[in-house]
Amino acid sequence: MKFYYASPHASAPEIEVIDSASCVGGYALKPRHDLATEYGPAQIAIALIADATGDDQKALTHYKAFCMRVLLPFQNHEWELSQEDVRQAVMDIERDHPHRHTETARGKAGRRI
């Protein structure tokens, strides 16, 4: 099980990951600029979802809703989320917007190059 900690005291919040399965115990959550060039809370949402679920596509599909529902209420505050908290939030978003993943996949497939 992983736990994610953020402190608002840094100029750019760094998310610390405590991972009971890791031999080093804790490490900084790496931004996922390889997935999207977002910054701030949006990039944190992408990195959190990708790390907690292991699903990069899920992170790209749901990061905006996750940011609004989960991260923005904590803005400028210290916070802690478990891996299960992140997964549950994503499942709630998927339940509330069941067609979002299908529409995203169709939109990409239907574009002309």
C-alpha cells in the first residue's frame, strides 16, 4: 500500500510517496511530463492516478475531474491520500461519467491525420 503526502510550504509542492513494498521506503512522486505537459495540480493529478492505478490512459482520461474533486479542495493545505483513496476517487469519477472513456477513445480513433 502506498501513501501520498503533500506539504504546501514548498514553492512547488513535492509529493512524497511512502511505499511499504519499496526497499527504500519513501521517494518523491515523479511528474509525468511524458504523458502530458500540464503543470501544478493537473500534473500532480496525472502522476497520482498513473502511480496509484498503474494505468497511464486512466490518468489522462480522468485527471481534470480528479483535480477538481480531490486536489483543489486541499490547495494550500497539507494533505495525505492513500493509494486506495486515489483508486476509489477514480472509480467514483468513472461511475459518474461512464461514457467519458468511450468518448475519449472514439475521439482519438476518429481523427484524421
